[in-house]
Amino acid sequence: MSAGIRDKVAIVGMGCSRFGERFDCDLEDLLVEAFDEAIADAGIERTRIDAAWCGIAVPELSLGLSGTPVSVALRLPNIAVTRVENMCATGTEALRGAAYAVAAGACDVALAIGGEKLKDTGFGGLPDIGMGPKNDLFWPQISAPGAFAQLASAYQAKHGVSRDDIKRAIGHVSWKSHQNGALNAKAHLRKAVEMDTILNSPIIAEPLGLFDCCGVSDGAACAIVTTPEIARSLGRSGAFVTIKALQLANSNGREASHRSWDGSYFVTTREAARRAYAEAGIREPRDELDLLEVHDCFSITELATMEDLFVSPVGGAPKDILDGFFDRDGGLPCQSDGGLKCFGHPIGASGLRMAYEVYNQLLGRAGPRQLSSPTLGLTHNLGGFPHQNVCAVSILGLPGA
């Protein structure tokens, strides 16, 4: 039986572009911006890279279906470059490809990179993604805020939460992210927002207000992975991060098929989390993890995710949130960099951007956002709609953690 890839893969370099309305450049420029930081961080020549995986979710807007434009933009040494897509988990899917290649011994050094150039579309949200004749199965004729508002309604109904209480809880989620994003020079939105402003903002889809919805953005992020042995040979000693677990779970359609699922949680997150904790040897995530980066496409999603990751008890996430447990100075900080709420969501970059924050926190490089001596962090991506989606959970940690 497979034991997974725990501690078989080290991250020795990471980079992240500034996210925002980057009308001054194209996607290739953003990828180069992230890659240049990562290669300098790793302290290696690009000729050491054996293969690359690039996550781009909307190729119609950028470089097409091939990995070749990425190879050209980065001047990679004629290696295999594979373009991957897995909805909003695309960035983590790229990391999984690179990490598995190293863990299998197929590569000594591999590159994972992802990005998107979405502000050029002019859309306030994600553009339509062409997926063939059954497109409506994954992208139904409902808005993303509308779909996740249904998640909120289902959660309220199941747990008897009043409108005022759910608004206060999800409002605190948004307030927290803006407080953290204000400290991050690479975030799209860098302004702290008062709670009254959040609670009194226009309703987009009841109960989600304007500040409960993340926007889109332009951005790219990158990771260079190798074995721990090679990492030490590069002189990194303990100055690298190892992958403790990396798990994906895709919906099998059960949620949309019959009424065994009540719509108040995500089946895939619970499955991916169980597998990730087993792979990493984690028994009590609430006590053992030091920070979280989760897919807060909407503030209600972050609330539900706290329970789906088995950090908050079922029905207990609102209390944990309002008690400040997930604040930067709380028991388990979540979104210390501002999350999707303040970075925006260039799909192919988001999973790697989350890993970038965990990586920097673990190595003590997070500047004014730095937490106190973290050793284990978790990232979580969720792609698609509540009734059918893909979830990715990764756990990163210091060697020996």
C-alpha cells in the first residue's frame, strides 16, 4: 500500500508576482516575474531543471493549450513542459505534477508554475470556460455568488443560524483578510476595511455582501522542488520546506444526484483532508497545524472549510471565527497574507500563491505578517460549484516537523 510522498520532496525556491490589475504586462511577464524570484531563491541555474508543470486554467485568454509558450518565456533548457488544468485547483495540480516526478525519481529538480491574466477580460468575475457539450454540468446557469449563497442558506438551515449571526461571522472572515492583506506588498487589495463597512455593503447574493466575494486578478506564482538530499547539497541545510502531504479529491457527482447531501458542506474537502492528514501523520489538525491558507472565494466558503478540514467542530465555525481563533494573533491563523479576498483569484496561480505564503512563514520571511515559529501549514483549493467540484489539500512543513 502506498505510503505517499511525505518528506520525499523539498521546496527549495518559490516566487510570486505582484497580483493586481497588471495592464502593463502580459502573462509571460508575470510568469517570468515569479520564476526569477524562485530561481534566485533556489540558488540554481535553470539548466538544473529537468521538467516543468504549468497551471493555466483559461488558455483561451493567454498562451493556448501547449506548454511551449511557457518554455519560451522562461528560456527553459528544452525540457518537457506540461500544461495542466483542474478548475480552481490548477496551481496545486501543477505542484502535484512536479512533486510526484521528484518523489518517483523521474526528476532531480522540477518546476511548478501557474498564472492567469484575467483583468484583461473586463469581467468582474471568472469568465466562461468552454468545456464541451456538457459544460452546464460543471458551470450551471447560475452565478458563482448565487451558488455559494445557497451554501450559506443550507448551513444556516442545518445549524439554526440566524441571518444576523451568519452575517457577523462571514463579515469577520472578510475583515480579518483585509487586515492581513494591508500588510502584504504583493496583494491586489491592500486597504483595511472597517466591520461596519463590510456589514452594510450592498448585497450580491443573500447573505453575501460585496466584501464577502473575492475578485479576479492577474498574477503568477512558482515553486522549484527537489529531494531533501539535493536540497542539503545545495547548502540549504534546514532552509527549505518539505511536502508532508498533497491530496486531491474530485466530486463523483453524488452531491448532485440525490438528497443524501444537504448542501451545507463540501464532500471533496472532507475526503482530501482525511487523506492528507493520514499521509502527513496528523491526528489533531486543530492542535498540530500552525497556519492555514484556504480557498476563500466567498467568505461563507472559508467558514464551511474550517469544519470540512476538521479544525472546527460541525456547527462550531461561527463561534471560532467570532472568538478570533483564525485571526493572525489567534490560535490557528488563517489567510495571514490576505487570502483570495485580497489577492484576487488568477486561477492557475492561487494554489501556488497559498504555498508561497506558507513557505515564507515557515522560513521566517513573512515580514510584518510573520507568525511566531510555525512548523506546519496547510493549503486548500476548491474548484467548481458546491454540488460538483475538485478539492486540493497540501501540508507543508519544516524538515523533521
